[in-house]
Amino acid sequence: MSAVTTPRSLTVGEIAQILDAEVLGSDSATIDDVEILERAQTRHLTYVGDLKGLPRLKHCRATVIIAPVNLRDELLRFQDRTFLLVPQPEVAFLSIALLLKPPRARSRIGISDGEDRREHKYPSAGRDRRGCGDRTQLRHSFGGSRR
């Protein structure tokens, strides 16, 4: 049960409309993904939450950044960036992240309801292969190798 998600991109203008944001800079850039300031690349959207985060913009490669409205004057010195000004940058960032990176469908994990029984009459848990005795199946998603 795996859902295939198609990659999506949005322009700054589209993002501004979704967020009801004020745009400082060009509204024509295209965004493909979201990332934190330190890892953001040119076509990523990122955010700065407050005045303390502004020095981190020097080393950020993203050209489009969500920022709080109250930093408008401080942001004017970054002429090479586009800012989307909103009251709550983190909330705005997460809402766009959901659009660009929708949650993947997860496989069922947990205790079986009895519909998906395997060949064995009893489940096995660990190395001793003892079951619960009531046909309960235990599932896990641990990685690693078997012994």
C-alpha cells in the first residue's frame, strides 16, 4: 500500500496567495521543496522566525524565505532575496511543506486484527519463537539483520 506522490512546484506568487503574504522582492521564482535555513538550496523555501535568525541568512542559499511581518525594515538590506511576510512564519512554512511534501501512505503496523494471518498458527516474537496462544500476530518495522 504505497501511494506515489507527484513532485509539485509553486511560484512565489502562488505561495503568497495561499498564505495571504506580503511579497518583498520578485514573485516569479519557483519553489520545489522546503528545507531549514542551513540546508536550503536555491529552489527551496525556508523561513526565519525572528530577529535572532537574521544572521543565519548570510550563509543560506535559498532565495525565497518566509519571515515575520515585524522584520520588514531589517529585511530590506537583503536585496538578493525574496521574502514572504506573514504573522506566523513557522505555521506558514509548515502549511506550504504539506503542499509540496504530502504525507506518504504508511503500511499497517501493530497488532493484527486476524485478517492477515501467515502460515504459522502462532506468532513468533524474538528468538524463542513462542506465540501468545490466541493467534495474535505481532508486527514490527525494525531495520537490521536477523540472527
